[in-house]
Amino acid sequence: MKKTGKIIAVTATAVGFLGGAGYGIFREIMHRNATLPEKLSSIINKPDESAPKFDAAEDERAIWFEHQTFEKFTIKNPRGYTLAAHLLRAEKPSDIYVFASHGYRNHGRGEFNVMAKFYHDLGFNVFMIDHQAAGESDGTYIGFGYHESRDGMLWLDFMKKTFGENIQIILHGVSMGSATVMLMSGNENLPYNVRFTVADCGYTSAWDEFTHNFKSMHVPVFPMLNVANFFNKKISGFDFRDTDTKEAVANAKIPMLFIHGAKDDFVPTYMGSQLYAYCGSDDKELYIAPDAAHAESYPIQSAEYEARIRSFIDKYIA
């Protein structure tokens, strides 16, 4: 009996430890106000040392962006959150809108402060979303594309009703925002207004992304990710595997431009190649940006990045 009691006590202690650790991991990854663990932060913020360094604060495009005027719009989603977006209007009236979807722990104007000028100079409107739990939008937990893609479909409907039923839309996402627009691209209810998608450094699923980074931090994928996923399902209402962008792009009918940094250590470059291979679109393209780390393909390789987008614009924007 004593031996049985000890076994039960040890088991309960182990389960309690795993539960506490798993919840802690879930909160660190998903909560909007969590402070990233030092090891994870180093992976995101200190990629390959041989990659060129980029400082947005010194970029003339970002400085220009800071002096622009933005219009704020809001919607409410079925979960009761008020979501915000900011519009940088074209200088002359235009029916072309860029749906700009930001990455993990960023926000619309933070992600596109360098890139927006490119689209603005083309005469396009830039509609920058703050996803749930980011920027000026409500929400406590990040959805890694699951909730964001559903909200994105609401935003597309809002854009049509607000700016015109026949507007032309480009979906452009970076990192988690890329996963978001890929999930939208494979949605059978995607409106005809969407002309093409730019998917920059997106992951194949949140599960795959966490697996990669757990291994990079030498954290055991099993059972830690499984326990964190348990809490995510209970609290956020989805499984990390529900963000499968491979399946989404396989169902995509619109043109897709995939971009990924050759030196991306956070969302590994091979994921971009996998997504391109899975994509079922009749017109798809993959650009691996030399020397670019995570989410830095545009600032590091601006000219080629822009040229790739222009080729899609020439073909699909009236």
C-alpha cells in the first residue's frame, strides 16, 4: 500500500509539473502581454550573424510613413472583440486596396511601415489590419492565423461594403500574417475581388512552427507542446494543427507569390518551399531572398521583391 501511495504521489507531482509547465509555455507563446523567453527572443531577433542588419528607424521609407495620415476603421467579430484597421489612402482615388496582414507580436502599421510606401507610390490604398490581441484591437490571446483568417474574411466583406463592391484587393501577409492570408486564400468563400496573394515567410502550421522552435531551444516537443496545445484548445478554442496552410494553399484558386528569406531561422526557409510545392494555383511563384533573415526579405532585397509583385500586378490588376 505504501508503495502504491508513493507511485500515486509521484505521478500526481509529475502531472502537476507538466500541467504547470505546459500552461506556462502556452501563456508565453499566446498571451499578448507575455514576455518572450530569452532563448525564443534570441531566435527571432538575432538570426544568422552573417545576414545584413536592417534598422527600420533609419530607413527613409519608414520616416516617410511616420508623417502620413491614417483613417481608423473598426468591426466587431463573433467573439465580441472590437478589431481595428488603419487605411493609408492613395493620393488619387483608386479602387485597388492592399489587405496588409501583420506578423507575430506586431501590428499593422508596425509591420508595413517600410513597405507601405511602395504600394502608395503605385497609387494603391493600403489597409493595415490589427489582428486580435495586437495593436488597437481587443483580445488576450494570439490566434496564429486560425482566428485571424476568420476575422480577415469579415474585413474583406467590410471593405467591399465600405469602399465599393467592385474594388480590387491584394492580400499581403508577413509571417503569422502570411499564414493568415494563405488560410484566407484557400477559403471557398473568398470574394472575387481578391486578385492575388503575397505570402511572405509563412509557416506550414502553428504546430510545425512551434516544433521547429522547441527543438531550437532544446525543449522536448513531447509532452510540452502537447500540453500547451491542450490549454490552447480549452482557452482559445482551436488546435495548433488547425492552422494547416499546406491544405489551404492546395485549395487556392488565385495566383500566389511565395517569398521567404534564405537565412530565416525563425520560420525555416524550407517551409516556404513546401508551401509553394503544395499550392494548387494555376499561377504560383517562389522567391527565396538572398541574405534575408525572418521578415526582412523586403528591406534587404527591396528591388527584386518589388519586381516580383509588379509582375503579378501587371497580370492581374486592371
